[in-house]
Amino acid sequence: MANPQPDIFTRFSNELIDAYITASRFLSPYENTIWLYIFRRTYGFHKKEDWIALKQIEEQIGIRQPHVARTKKKLLSKNMIIKNGHKVGIQKNYEEWNIPKWVYPIRYNIPKQVLPKQVIKLTQTGNKNLPKQVDTKESIKENNKRKEKGNSFSLKTKAKNQPKGGMANVLANLANNSQAAKKL
């Protein structure tokens, strides 16, 4: 049974944890877990940085070493952690984190990020780069109905359903339809 004690705790800045909470939605689950683990292993032991082996992270949180190494590289590229030789630590200056700047709370007075021109062009020109959608049962049925209306197949099926004496009428309808089609 867990029995956490109130006198054993990790001291941290509320401002830093607020910035992390706001930015965490842009991180993968692995990135969130490893950032928190590094945070705990450094600030939890009153250190700014510590030498944390991949094996140690793997054993503690259950993420295999190759994934840990890849995730640490991602966090380094996002500048959320810092590396000093073999030691790692948390980047306290959250304004230097490489995540969208508009995720920070308004009270920090950070200007909104300007969108790159390529993003604006893509949204203004439409979704040209998106793949074509796959046909669904409904769209296939609608396409088949359109095709049947546009050719003589529908007239042939109607001719089969009419009485035998009405074959002359069917031929007359075919002739009228072909003349109407020529006018179009």
C-alpha cells in the first residue's frame, strides 16, 4: 500500500511547471514521460543536471533503450532538456523551448508566433497535397445510379419489366431518347 509522506517532496518553480503543462500537449507520451523522469532525477535530488544512463531510464519507466535515446534527442532538439557532456538537465528558460510560442499563457507577454509563408500558401490554395479519398459504399452506389441514368442500360431493364405487347412503345421511347440526346 502506497504511503506518501508530506515532508518528502520535489521543489520546483510554479512558472516552469505551468509552462510544461501548457506545452505538454505538443509532446509525445514518451517525451512527456522522459522529461518528467529527468525532472524528477535532477530537481528531485536538488541537482541542476545529472548523469542518467539509458539503462536506468529503461528499468525505471519501462521504455526500451533505443526509444529512450531517440526521445532524448527529440527533447534536445526541442531544447526542453540540456546536455553537458554525459549529464542532462531541464532547460529552465522555457522561452527557448522549440515549440509553438502561442501555447504559453497570456500572462507571460510572449508575442504570437508568425506563421511561415508556406503554411499560409497551403491554407489559401486548398488541400492540393492531400490524397484522394477512397470510395465508400454510398459513393459507389451514387456513381452507379448516375451511370445507369446516362446510358441505355436503364431503358433495357425497363423493357424487360414491361408487358410483351408494349415492345413497340419501348422502341419508340428509345428513338425519342436518342433524338433528345442528339439535341443536347
